[in-house]
Amino acid sequence: MKKQNLSILVIALVASQAHAAGYQLQEYSVNTMGRAFSGAGVVGDDYSAIAYNPAGMNFVQKNGVQAGAVAINLHARLRGESTDAAGVSSSDRTSTNIFRIVPNFFGQYNLNDKASLGLGLYVPYGLSADYKNNWYGTAHGQYSGITVVNLTPALSYKLTDQLTLGAGLNIQYTQAHLTGGLPVQGTSNMRADDSGLGYIVGVTYKPIANIRLGASYRSAVTHKLKGNNKVDGSILSYLPDGKYDVFAKITTPETVTLSAAYDVNKKWTLSGTARWTRWDRFKYLNIIQDGFGATPVSSTYENWKNTWFYSLGADYKYCDNLTFRFGAGLDNTPIKSPKYRTARVPDERRILTSLGASYHKNNWQLDVGYTHIFIRKARAQGMSIQQPGSPAKFDSTYHLSSDIVGLQYQYNF
């Protein structure tokens, strides 16, 4: 196998409009999704606090497990024009549908009335972008995918009747796959993976019996991906056909989550969440290869900014066995303007509307949820510099929307 230092940072930083801004996911819990992710980690109606705020395990006075999955469908329509590094231009309109299923699993055991242990397996980052073969922007990307699987063992400890602390390890495995067209002709097919280690810490405070407050911090995690790049049909002298060793160093962003829940009475609970994500580490998207020194084979100036997500929601306990939920949220994009928006990252601001319900009987519970995401029309004018030096231009308008359906089962013992 030929040895090349070819960075595939590009793989980990493509976007999926089906989820949160950038390439972040938050669908760890169908219950939380039903209220637009408000009250994350503090409502106490399932075992997902392990992922949102491990101190919130204190609010679940049960031992048990849960398993769930969300089905995500994204529809995209776009039209525009594209120019590759060889100066060949094309224009058209096209559409694509992306369907993915994202699972999760959580379990919790309360050691006593103060300490709880938990374990979570879920996907905090993940995305998919899949264009039709030979679409007009193939030089800017064909298929892009990343899955980050997170295993979190966690512990919470109740210091006082009001204050609880929690912490957990984030053991992450990242797998990435990217395909695209080369200048003039040919294709590139990259695959790589790696594991990394981070942490999550949280605190909850209960000033009075019917109010729950929480704050958590999820650390950044650095990944050094290794894999290979298969080049076929290339006529480029600097990148001939072959299979090349590749690597990349990427960092998933840190987040701060603030949540609150208020039990108005025995029927109604109101909740809210604000989450800050540090995206400003992502300045450039570079592909580096031996033979060019410090000059990237491809370079795109991304210049992302930090973002806030906000949501409000409510639960209505219709009877002892049945609860309904609804909520709405605003998720801001890290992309500053159209000139930083690319075919791989056509991200824009979005509004979430959600509904959900739970049916409880004896020691089991079934949860369902639905979210529709309204995504602002996005214009992408991102430009990359590709060797031998000509700019690859892209100018397209995206119309996107997304639907998410979730199903979850809880068993208490």
C-alpha cells in the first residue's frame, strides 16, 4: 500500500440537516425528543440523563433499562452550478432523500438513596450526505458519512437534598466514509476510523420540591483517524490510481447544557433547555498529501462560529398510565454566511416542532415521539482551492426539511 499523509478531516465535517446544527446529534431519548429536547437531563422520566447530565440520574428513583431508536428522513431539493479545478462547469437541479435509523441504550442502578450508577450507548455525532451519481456538483462531494458511537459509564452522588453531582467517561469510536469526484475525471473513496476518550460532568439543584435545575459540560474529544483512500480513473500526475494510507486529526466540540423543569401541578410539567456548542475550532478544511509540503491538495476556509440551541416544552399527565408531550426549539447554524457554506456542509438555521406520548403499565413503559424540522432556505457559495491551484466553485440553493420518528421501551426492576 502506498504511503501518503492524506488528511480526511473533510469526512468528519460534512453536515446532515436532519439533526442538530453542524454534525451534532441530540436524539438520545424519545421522551426528550417529544418535548423538543427541553428539560434534557432533569425531567426524570427515563434513563437518558446519563448522556445529557449524569447528575440527573438522581431524579429517577427506579432501577431499569431502556432501548430506543429514531428514524430520520431528510428531503433536499437544490439547484445551481459548479466548477471543478479544471475549469469545467455544469449546472442543473436535483433532489435527494436520506433515511437513517439511530439507536440508543441506557441502564441505571441506584446503589442507595444517594448514589447511582449508569451506562449509556448512543450516537452524539453523526451525519450523512448522499447525492445522485454524476450530479452537477460531484467534484464537491458525492457520498459523505460519519458515525460517532459513545459508551458512557456514569456515576451520580447526592450531596444534600438539593444538590447532586454527576460524572461520566465518553468512550468514543468514530467511523468515516467519503467519496467524491477528482478534477477532470476519476473518483476518490476514503474510509477511516479511530477511538478517543473524553468526559461529561454535571450538577443538579432542587431549590424546592417542584423545581429541578441542571447544568452539564461535555468535553471535546480528539480523534486521530487512520484508514485508506482508493483512487480510480485518475489522470492527475500528483494523485495516480492506487490505494493510499490516510489519516486525520479531528476534534468533536465541547458543549454546555442548561436545563430546567417545573411541576406546575400533578398534571402539568414545563421544561426548557439552552445548549452552547463550541464550533469555532473549525477554521479550515484541508487535505494534506506528501509531495506538496505544507500546501494542501484541497483547502476550504470554513470559519465556523459558536452556537446556541433553545427549546421549551410541556408534559401533560392525562391519567396514571398516559402522558402527552409537546415542544418547540430554535437551533442556530455555525456557518456565518453563504460563502462558507459548501455542498458537504449546507447547514442553516432550523425550527423544531415536536409531539410525544408515553403509556405506562406495571413495570414497563412505551414511548413514542415525532419531530418536524423546518430548515431555512440555504445558499451555498463555498469555494475550495484544489491542486494544481484553480478554484473549485459552487453556487447552489437548498430547500430542506426533515421528519424524525422515535420509539422507545423502558423496563423497571
